[in-house]
Amino acid sequence: MLLELLPLTANGKVNRQALTVPIKTPELEKTLVLPRNQTDETLISIWAEVFQINQLGINDNFFELGGHSFLALQLIAKIHQ
């Protein structure tokens, strides 16, 4: 959800209570795309282990899942194994 400005408190911090709750719409919900082959299945199982998520698809985004440099290094190490 994009906002032009974040609501701030008098101290200049983000006022989380003033944020609006995003409304789910069909076009915002992602469709889970299942693995197409053994390579996809292997990589998804590694990602699921590292991110500690039960259900992933081949189109899930590393950064949207909370990926950062340390997780990238973990993924690379597990893929090399």
C-alpha cells in the first residue's frame, strides 16, 4: 500500500495507530505457482527451510519474504551443499 506521507507523532516517529489497514483485493493477492521440476522443488525446499515458511512458490520474491544479505549467504551455502 502506497502512502504519500506517513502519519507522524509529535516526536517525529511513525504513528502506527494512525495507519490505515490495507484492504485485500483480488488483484493484490498472489497466486501460488508450484514447482515445475525437481530443481524447482529442491530450491523451494531450501528457501522454505531458510525463511521458515511452509508454502512457497517459484515466483516468490526474496526481498518480499524478508531476505537480506545474511539469508542470501545461508541460501548460497545450502545450495552448494
